[in-house]
Amino acid sequence: MYRGVFCLIFLAALSTSCTRATGPLSRPAQAFLLDLEYRHSPYPSDELGRREQQCERTAPDGLALPRLNTNRPLFVRWQLGEGSPLARALQKQTSWMVLDQSQKDGPYDLLYVDRDLDGALADESSLRCDAEAEGGERHFRYIRLAAPPGRPEAKYCLNVHIRDRADAKVVRLEAACWYEGRLALEGREYQCVLADANANGQFGDTSPNPYKADIIRIAPADAARRPDAWTDRTLHAVGRCVDVEGKLYALGIEPDGTRLQLTPAGPLPLGRVRANRAIVELSLAGTQGHFYCRAEEGVIAIPGGEYVVHRWCMERQDKESGRLWRLIGGVEPSSDAPGLRVLVKERKESVLDVGEPVLALVRCRSTGQDHYLEHEFVGRLGERVTFLVDGQPAPAPQVRITNADASYDRTFSLEPG
Ligand SMILES: [Ca+2]
Ligand SMILES: [Ca+2]
């Protein structure tokens, strides 16, 4: 089995530590404004993000509970952003959920959510999980919170997934809603999608760890709806600035997600990052923004700040065939270890040690008479690496297995999947 990883999306994380991108918007004369519309789906795109956290065994003081079947309920703390309309309606930043069992010693298949945002669970009816469990997870999808009277902005859609193992009771909270709209920007139309990737009910969060930030996609309106994750340059962890086709804009986002503002940024003081000479592109993300930079001789210029490496790309042309090989490394997101950090000082040069050598790892797993081979390419930081040839996935690697007297000699193709 070939365990290739073709996904470089930013996944949001355990912690809710984040900072706001902006306060309420004030409009400079040259700003581009966009009103965004609310969208929701029980099956949101992966890029909308999610966060994982442990369940808790005890209820907070004063939480009004429904009548539960189980005497071992699990509690889920949903930490909301300070500027979230949900927190304003609730008048506090923590909303609670409780998981129940319909049958003694059965799975946690019932969930109570404070859908009317009154701070109580006693008035809520139970939600039952989907019949199908996948990958050891049970799913409560499309939980729609009802905006209280007078607070139409306090609407939200949430998916809750529970991994219910003996050793771990973990929930994954996932925004099942987002905001989007069309933006005319200097003669061109763009599709904007704004996601609450850290699932805290608030839009426009930045973070030093971009995997805990929210996400914005600004793509030409005629671009593919789901671009290839390895080569996409339209998806950005939210930061102070956003790069739209080479031009920098200061980014403003209303915390309720309804409005976006882009203001042309003046010249920003830049620093340089020097990487391997074969690096042709570096993608770095931090509170300043998330930038996809073309490199010259392995060097990029980028606004000063602290960044996390999101992706790097090397290119090499086959002299005989003329085919262009691209080697792309993506740093896997993780909750508290976002990967390699690089500090960029204005008018100074930093060194970033990424690129070759790349290791081809093969693991063998046996279950009785069946043997499974898992393979992946890994960079020097442990990042996942993929190969493209003329823009297409490279042919699957092969493994030849033989024994001492060659009575067994077979070659396997390690296809993805
Ligand atoms: Ca309630
Ligand atoms: Ca958020």
C-alpha cells in the first residue's frame, strides 16, 4: 500500500490560542469592500478546518443538564472566540455539549448541544449520530445553532466527530459553515471563501501557528473550485496581509464573517530567506500573512516576521527527456508542533535548511499471512514529499522482493491508496 499524502491543507488545531486579524472595519478611501454570504453543508470541504480536543469527565458547576441515560457522560468544552457572535449571544466564551449512551456500555451515540445559546442543555433534545461510523469515528453532522431573537448574526453550523476508544475520548469540532462572495479587484473578479478553520465561532483569527489560524481563499472567479493542493496558491492562513496574484493587501475581516476589506498595502520592509539553490518556491505563513514566494537561486524576499514553513518546491529538468521534475515538500500540520519556524528580520538574511536529501521509507506490516508495504517520501524535517513530472504525479515507485535462492522474485507497484 502506498501511503502518499496529497493534501497540504491547513488543519486547525487543539488549542484556541489565536489573535484577531482586525477589529471593526474602518474604510480607507482606496479599500475594496465585500459583503459575504453565509453558506453551510453537512460535508464541508476539508480546507474549512477543524480542531481536536479531549472530552472531559466532569460537568462545570451550574450547567443545567438533560436527563441522561448514562452515568458516565462525556463533556465537550467549546471555546468561542471573544468576538464571536455566538459568544456575544451567550454572554460568555464557553459553550458546553454532553455525550450520552442510548444503551448501557454502548457507544456514545447521543449528543446534546446548546443550540439556542441560552447556556443550558436541559432544554435541548438529543441528536443521534450517523448510522455509519468511519475510521473509528462517529459523526454528528449538520448541527444548526438557532440565532436568538434580535441576533440574526449568531448563526452557525457545526459537525462533531467522536473517536471513542478505550484509551482516548477525543472530539473533532468542524465548522460546517463558511462565508463567500465575489470580489471585483482592480479589473478582475475573484471568488472569496472565508472559513472558521479553528472552529471557534469567529472569523478572521490569526496565529503565530498558522495551523491555528482561520483560512481565506481568494481565487480568480474562473479558476477550478478545488485546485490541486500541492500547487494551489490561492489558499491563505489569515494574516495581516494577503497576496493576491503578486499584489499585497492589508486584510480586514469582521469577526462575524459577513464582511471583508482589502486595502492596497504600501511597500513593506522586506527580509530575505536563503534556501537550497534548487528551491524555486517557498510558502511561508505567520501572523504577517501567508505568502507563496518564487525564489531566485533559492532566495526569496518576504515581509519581516516569524513564519512557519508550509511548502517548498524544487525543480530539475531531465537533460535526456526534457521532462520537468518537481519535488514538493509539505510540512504536516500538527497541534502544537507546526513544523519548521523561520524568523525573517527586515533587511537581513535568514537561512532555511530545507530540500534534499529525501528519504524513501518503506514499512512492512504483517497480519498473519498477509503483508502490507507502506511507502512514503520524507524530507529532512520529516515533511511529506511528492514528485510531479511535467505537472502530473510521478509513476508509482516499485519494490522488488526476492529471497536468497531467487525462488521468490516479485516486483510490486506501490500505488496510492
Ligand atoms: Ca439551550
Ligand atoms: Ca476562527
